[in-house]
Amino acid sequence: MTLFAMAAFSFVPAKAQTSTTQTSTKGGASVSFMMKSPDFASGAIIPKPFTCTGEDRSPALEWSGAPTGTKSFALIADDPDAPVGTWVHWVVFNIPAASHALPTGIERKDQLPDGTRQGVNDFQMLGYNGPCPPPGKTHRYFFKLYALNDQLTLAAGTTKAALEKAMEGHIIAKAEWMGNYRR
């Protein structure tokens, strides 16, 4: 049986900060699944190069502590503060289990050389599109990484909803990173 415990966020300098959202305990051994970005601290402002007012390139993300049995990773980035409801910025799946990072500026294409697949976001574009809120209030952007016990078979143009449905019963851990942005 797998048990999960939620851990609290702590705020330290950007380069050292990590976000532990789940601890998996298997056979008495505890493993913390953690995620971070070298490009911005959790809870901090997302820098302009990763937004629609800049280069609109994806930020680097790094993780560690994936639980035993991880066969692939999936990532969803979204904004729950959008005026129309949660707005999806990035859908990624079948990230190889041996991976521990996504580099800055992932190319916008369906399949990357390592087999990683990207879906369609709410801009109706493949890959990443960064924060682009209407002028006014600050929005939160959540980068949610899932450790899965399987590879997923999904069609090109997969949406967040289709990815979430395919992940049902396959999520063994989740890590999260959050940034803010305001225009």
C-alpha cells in the first residue's frame, strides 16, 4: 500500500528552493518527490522571457525523488485565476522515467526526440504558451508534475482533460511549483 503525505512550502532563495508536495512511503522507506525551477522561486514573479510579453519560452523545471515504479512523468501548467476559469498553458506527457528535468525553451512540437509528447493548450497551440493575463490582478501559474506507473497512449493534440482522464489510476506521486504574473 502506498501512503502520501502533504508537505508545506518553505521560502528560501530561488536557486535552492524546492517544493515537496508528496512523500511516498513504500516498505518503510520514505521518498520525497520534489520539483523546482532555476528560472524563478516558488511563489515569485515569473520572469518576462517566459511570458507572452517576452520570448514566451518554457521555463526550466527540475525534479528529484521520483518513487520506485515510475514509468513516465506528465506535466500540466495552468492558471486558475483566468477570467474564464482555469486556463491551460502546457500539457506534456510520456516524459521518460529517467528524466530529471525539462530544459528552458522546449520546442513546440508533438513529439520530442526522447519520446516526450506535448498536447494542446487553451491558446489552441501545441506546447507551451506563457502567462498572458488581462491587465490588472496578479495570476497564479501552477506547474504540476505527476509520476506515473505507466506510459500513456494518447493522440496528437491531447488536451488537459484527456490527459487527466488517461492518468486516472496511474498517478503515484505529484510535485508542484507555482509562479505569479501580472500585466
